[in-house]
Amino acid sequence: MAAESVIEIREVTKTYGQGETAVHALRGVSLRIEAGEYVAVMGSSGSGKSTLMNILGCLDVPSRGEYWLDGSDVARLSEDQQALVRGRKIGFIFQSFNLIPRTTALANVELPLTYAHLRRGERRKRANRALELVGLADRTGHRPNELSGGQQQRVAIARALATGPRILLADEPTGNLDAHSTDEVLGMFDDLHADGRTIIVITHEHDVAARARRLVQVSDGRIVSDEVTR
Amino acid sequence: MSPRDLMGAALRGLTANKLRSLLTVLGVSIGVGAVIVLVAVGNGSGKAVQDRLEAMGTNLLTVSTTGGGGGFVRGQAGPANQQYSLTLDDATALADKNLAPDVASVAPVMTSSGTATNGDTSYTVNQVIGTTPAYMPATNTPVQIGSSFTQADVDTSQRVILLGQTAATELFTRPASAVGQTIKLGAVDFTVLGVLASKDSTGFNDPNATAIVPITTLRATQAGYGALSQIVVQAAGQDRVDTAQAEVTQLLTARHQVPATETSPFRITNSAQILQTSQDTAATFTALLATVAAISLVVGGIGVTNIMLVTVTERTREIGIRKALGARRRTILGQFLIEATLLSLIGGAVGVGAALIVTRFQLAGVQPVLVPSSIGLALGVSAAVGLFFGSMPAHRAAGLRPIDALRHE
């Protein structure tokens, strides 16, 4: 295994249910992603791309197969260590933003820093900087329901960036956004990629996938194509 | 996550749905308040009974005769009656330190009733007590104004009288002005030596509607030379009441030659026993009230569980987000446990506050007396209720797999 590979999965399968009613979401997927790559995972709904993203994000565990994240075997990590990995190494961006309701933008961005045991002052500083980065320095005190969809997604990006993770996992990040906000968010991804972060975007939109440097296509639980596009 | 951050997260969780939190707090506070108030009421009523009995004198033995119990057996009621009548000699014998070493003082008592007049004002004294000076300290009946009569007054049958508060007020309007005056009791003039201190009622009779005169005077002027109504015996100490009672029984049995086969014709009322009995009753009463209150506290606790379960279900997605952001199992557990405990503790504090206010007033005729330990206990129990009843929902929240929690709609 090359030292620079951030993510490596080998022959990963994921099956929901048992026997006759079993659903095979992934039927043996192997994938290697190097540090600093910008990868788009495409596929129709039900193709297994979301399951793949959940496994990559340590939100779900594979039924079979290996997952090496940053050189360590995820299957061997305890529940708490997995939580630590999610907090420190991975930043999540969801289609539905997943901000904590009735909580200010600043507090939302501070949350992963809190779980990473940072001191109060340091947390505030970093959260403010992250919000500044996404252009929401003037919206820190707003609650999610007082923000537009695009702004909410930018808060979510700020939250994902706050801990300075190596990997950004975005699941349909522009699915709920208008064209303008989509452009903003994708522009942000370009900047982050230029900064050297590893970005994995799950999408079914071609124009979103076209921004990535590598395109992985998933269908019926298998990778059907994997090509460097740019 | 530092405790402070956990506390902050818990507080935000609670304030997110203020009305619901408020109602849950109310449930717990009613429980806690009920425990404190009802225990205080139980305690207060116990104290009230105790105070009244202590006013009677706790070292007190009251000896009376059941009449001629044995007389009928022999078919000669008259002489038997007299055989067991209490006499002044009995009182003298009981006062003998050699015969009854645990007896501190003895006061023979004869009672009568009569109409007292002061000029045109007349008042029917329903209890005129003839006794010796030992009666006043033994029965905890101090003279408030003026002075008591002395043994010399008794020996020389002086016509002096001590008036109870009610009697003095009825006859002189102002009790203080009674001292030194002369009143008529029946047809005989008495000089008022003093007025007795007011006493709480121990029964249906007004204990202040009395008058006390030397026993010899009463015999000479009012009641004649019959048997004593009772002998009041004061034991030498609280712990010697029982031995004193045994001595009194033995002495009287011997003096009146009561056959061993007969049940004792003398009835000895032991105030310490009455006190003990009433304290036991009060304790049972308090325990009963506390049980009822504890039930309401448990109901409040179940309210906490219920609300926390609803909260966990409602915030499953939030839990998933928190887990995706790196929250560990115990962080989630801690947050929800603290939320539940805060609900209970705030409820407990409100309950204590309400109880402190409520117990300032008389409840059902009882002045509640706070038991400090009940406050600590109620607060402790409410915290425990939060931890206990909150742990199930909290564990459920913490045990959720991140992906399941995130998918929850």
C-alpha cells in the first residue's frame, strides 16, 4: 500500500437484511484514493454510491472487505476511535445540510471542535475563521431557519472544514441548491482542492462531476468505470 | 467535551422546547414539594402533640383508683371502696424517699367545682383543685403573676387561691389586677395569691378555667374529708419514670393490702408512655404522608423518562449529526443524562422553594415543621430520579449507529 493513499478499500461488500430479502448494496468494491485527489462518484439512485460514501465516512461498516483509512484498518478501531476519526480526519457535507436546528451558525461550526476537545477561545477563533472562509462572517449569530439553502450549505462546509480534516466527503452537496448557490459551493470545492485537500463528491449531476479530476461510476453495487478526467 | 460544554449543550436542548421542559419540571417539583410539605406536616402534628404532653409534665405519674373493683367480688362494695381509696397518708408514704427512692415529689389532688364571685361578677370554676405546692412544678403549671402558696399555707389551711387565666380574666378582666384581691368561692372568702400561666389544651376542657387552693382548705371549706381524686407523682428523672411507677404500684398494693390474685385497683397514667405512643403515632402518620408524596415523586420521574424518550426520538437525526461530527458515545450519553438530571434538579429546587413558602402557613390546622433532612433527601432523590429515569433514553440515544440516526426522518 502506497504511503500517500488516504483511502483504500478492498473487495468491500455491504448487504442489508438476510436470506431472500437481502439487498446487496455493494458487491465487491475496491478503490484507492490518494491524498489531494478530487474524486466524483456518480451513479443513479440505488446504485450503492451513498452506501459507499457512508462506509468511507465510517458512518457504516462493511459486511465484508477491508477499509484502510490513512494507514489504519478501520475494522479494528473501537467505536470511540471511529468517532475520533470522523471528527478529526473527515469533514461531512450532506445534501440536506444537517445543521443542528435552533442553534446558531457559530455554535454549529464549533460543534466538531468541541468534540475534538479544543478550548473555548480556540474554538471560537477557528469557527469564526471557517465562517469567514465561506463568506458568512456576518451571519454567525443566525440560526439555520434564518439562512437560505446556499448559506446553510456554506455553514455546513465551514463546519466540515473547522477541524482541518484531510478528507472532505460530500453527499449530493448541491442537490438542494439553486444554480447560483451550486456554483458558489463548487467554486469553494475547487479552492479547497487547490489547497491540497482530498475531496470526494457523490452526485448524479454531470456538471458537478465534471469539476472533479477523477470520475468513478457506480452501478448496481459495482464500480463500472474509473477514469481521470482532467 | 468539557463539563461546561456538556452543560451548555444540555441547556440548549432543554430551552429548545421550553413549555415541555417546564411541564416536566413542574411534575418533579410537585413530587419534591409534596415530600417536603407532607413530611413537615406530619412532623408538625407530632411536635404539636409532643408540646402539649410536655406541657403536662413528662416525668408525671397520675395515680387514681378504679373505685372498688375488688369490692364486688366480695359482695361488700362500700368497705371495699374505702379500702382502695387514696388517702393523704398514701401521698405522704409515696413521698418517703426510703419507700420510693425514684419519686421526686408527690402532690395529693382533690377536685371540686364551685362558683367564684368578685363583687357582682361571678364565674363557675369547673375545676377547683385542692393540692400541695408540689403540684405546680410537677404538672408544669407555673404561677405567672403573684406567687404560689406554701406548705405552711397548706398546714394551716389558709384561704388562699391561685386562679387560672380564664378564671382570672372572667373575674377581673385584667388577670394582673387579681393578685391581692379577695374573691368568694362558694360562701368562703379567698385571697388571690397568683394567676397561673396559660396552658395549651390537652383535651376538651379549658385547662385555664381552674383554680387551685391548698388541699386542706378545700377539704375544710368545699369537698369534705372524702377520698383523694388522684395523687400526682413526679419521677426523679425521665429515665426513672418506669421504676417510679413500679415503686408506686408496689407501695400502694402493700398499703391497701390488695390480694395478689386481684388486678390492681390503682390506675397509674404514665405521661412518658403517652408521649411515646403519640410520637409513634406521629411517626407512622409522617411515614404514611411521605409514602404518598414519594409516589408523586416517582410519577414525576416517569414524566422525565417520558419526555426524554420523546426528546431522543425527536432528536435522533441530531444525534446522528453529532456522531458524524465526532461525538463519542459517552458524550451523547452525558448530554442526555445531564438534560434529564437538570430537569429533575430544577424541578427539585422549585419544589423546595415552593415547600419553604407553603410550610410557613398552617395546613389543616397544623403548623408544619420542616425537617432539614427531608429537603436534602428530596433534592438527592430528584437528582437520582433524573439519572435513573433519564438513563434509559440516554442509553438509547448513545447506542444509535450514526448511519441509522442520520437516516431517521
